[in-house]
Amino acid sequence: TSPYEDMSSGKTVVSAVAPIHADKQDVITGAIGIDITLDVLTEALSALTIGETGYVVVIDHQDNVVYHPNADLMLQPVSDLAYSDDLLQALAAKTDTPYLEYTRNGEIEHGSILYIDSLGWKVIGMMPHTEYQEESTNIVDKVNAASEVSKGDVVCVEYGKKLTFNVNMHVRLIDVV
């Protein structure tokens, strides 16, 4: 669900509910659900970092921000967060986007989108441009150093860094000079 105020606790929660089927048939015999307070979700997600300064943003099926490290932006429509049109269009596509360069408040950011089909939620993993450029430069420097040492032999350098959930950024260079 989208976040809502729980009547008994007064806390903001999101609910996940799934049907219970009888003996693998199409007959639903019940349902099981869980409420997760936004405090618990925020605590878990705030521990995630991408690189040194990157972070995740979670958007619900109604395009409202469920989690952002800046608490003032939570529960706001994603369209109010000053993201560029290319990011908003990628979110509207409701599909995974392995890499996207976009702007927010005029600043370049790099990231990817994980679409959670069963919930209709989107998770954006982002990294600021300066950090992304620094990581890219480090990769190129390692490849150049390996190429010099190899003296023309085949060099294969693979570098992986977790950019978002289950998405690794890989760079391979084969130098056959």
C-alpha cells in the first residue's frame, strides 16, 4: 500500500498483503498481511549507501516518495523533487533501468531504477556525478596500468561495485595491442 496512518498505533505504515490459496488451486481461502512502520523502513534503508555518498529513494505505486534520506521529501509526489524529465519518464515506464544519467536541482546524478512489479514500487539507486567520475577514473587508471605491465598481452580487468540492489556495474577491457 501507500503509506497511511495506522488507527491503533497512530504511526505511518505501509502494508503488504498476499492471498492464501487452497491446495495450489485458484481458490483463495484467506490472506496474510504485515504492516511495516515507516520508522522501521527508514532505519533499514538509511543504512544503505551506494559508493561513499550515494543513496536509495523508494517510490510507491502512486508515485509518492516512501523513503528518501532527506525526511522532508518523504510522502511527497516524486514530481515535486526537481528531477529531470528523463528520470520521471523512466519511472513512468515501470521497468528496470540499469543506467540513467539525470539531473536533480540542476546537479548531474547517475543511477538505476529497480521496478518491483508485485508492489508497483520503484527503487532508485543514485550516485552524485563527482563520485561517479572519480570511480570511472579509477577504473581507467587500473586498466592503463595493467596494459603497461602486460606489454601488449591480453589484459582483462573487471571491476564491480554495487550500484543498486542486484545491479553490478562491470567494465571489461581486452587490450590486444
